[in-house]
Amino acid sequence: MKFVNTKFDVNDIEILQSLTQDHRKPYTEIASDLSISRNTVNTKIRKLLENNIIDNYTILVDPNWFFQKIIFLEIKTNPHEPWLAEQLQNLPQCEWIDGIIGEYSLIIKCAIKDDFTATLNQIDSLMAKSASKKYQIIDTIQCYKENGHRFGKRSKVPQQLNQKDQLLIKILRNQGKKPLTTNQISQYLKKKGIQISQPAVFKRIKKLEENNIVEGFTISINYKEFGYKTKFYVRIKVDPASYKSVALEFLSKQPQIYDLYRTGENYGLLAIIRTADIDSFNTLIQNLYTDSRILDTYTTLVLEERKK
């Protein structure tokens, strides 16, 4: 991942790059790599947190097996219905919600762990109260890239996770502005009525890593602060025989494409793209068409990023 250097110096950028690769890396090691003091690293990370540059400490988990379903919902609403966006955003399955331009005014990403039907019933119940009552589902089949991380073919299918492991992953995916210690996780679980010691938490996390269930420890970033001010949803039509190869060999390697999914639609790939401006986006689209297997694209511009 490369950042556009706007307000911050080279060390800020390099520290963020280090944290995206492994947020558990000791400050002394980061300082040694960058030839600066540990105190400087500590100060810079604290400022990055205070300025909301770092949104969240999180982990990488392959969504292709961890979630039962990932869907996107395009919803028609209007400014007189602020409650609808708020209640949709409060659904536990909702990972983000964006205001968009076009026929639909909202697009929502939902990552569903258990009951897909129950989630749809919740959405139907909310939409029944809206003025337009209009929405459509973009059903994903495969995730090739998420949060800038590429997911390839697994050598083995992970085993079923028990309740404690599932809760551990949920906690690790949403640690907040500070990485949690194993002791803090243990105390949190005990408050939820789950008795598990600090050493047991450590061993479970280690096993999740060894089994490639947790693929890495990273951070979520406020991209706008680094010059990536424009966000787009781009549907891509590809020669039907080439969807997988185009996704893995070409599209997922584009740094501006942060998320990439195979869908069941006529435009069978959905890419989420961030660029510095419209001109940069135009350059990217022209580059995509250098691959003759890409037949057409359809773009939706994000007007507002609403975060869960």
C-alpha cells in the first residue's frame, strides 16, 4: 500500500505502512527500521490517533469462509428520512454505509455471519416504513481483495470455529484506537460470562494464526487524509470465461482498487476504488481498458462516507 504524502512527513507515512503490515510490531523495532528514536515513533503514532488518521486496529480474516454472505444494498431514500440510514447503520451486520449519486442514494455493505434470511427480514422491516420502499441487493460470490489485502486460493479449508474463537475474531476485528492486550480480551470475555484466562487467549490467537485463520494484524486508515479524496463503486463486465483470471491477475494488483468482489450480476465484478481526484480515476479506467478482456464498466460516485 502506498500513501499520498499531503500533510505528513516521510516518517509518518513509513510508520503507517509498517502498522498496516503488522500493528503488533514493537515501537523499538519500527524506530530501528526508520533510524529514529522510540519516543518519536510513540509521539507520531499518538498524533495519528488523535487526528483520526488511524480509524481502527484490526485483523485480516479471509471473508470467503468466515462470512456466510457478503452483500451490498442499494437503497432509495430522501433527506426527510434520516432515521432510515441511522437504523440501517446500526444493524450489527452493517460494515459501512455510503451516500451515492444516481437512482439510489445509499449503498451499504453487510457481512453476514449466521442467518441471511433474518438479516433480510430486518432490512425488509425497515424498508417497509420508508417512502420509496425501493432497494436492490448486489449478491457477492467471491472476495478477491478487501481493505487492500488480496485473498488467493487456500491450501486447506479452516476448521469450524467454536464460540470462543468466533468472539475472539470479532473482538480482534474491532479493537478501536488502541490494540488490545490478551489480558484486556480475557477481562472483556469474563464480563460477558465467558471464563478464559489470559494465557488461554494468547494460545487461541496463536493457533488462529498458525491455521491461517487470522492472516495478519493491520489497521484501518482514514484515506482522505492522505489525498485519496474520491471513492467509487465500479461494476466491471468481463469476458465470461475470464472473470477469475482478470480479477486475480490484473484487477486485484491495482493499488487504487481496495476491495474487489465477484457478483452474480451481468457486470460480474464490483471494485471499490479510491483515487486522489477525478483525473486520477480517469487514468485508472483508461488503464483497465488496456486489458481486452474487460468489456465495459459502470461507475457510481460516493458523495459521503458514513461510518459504522
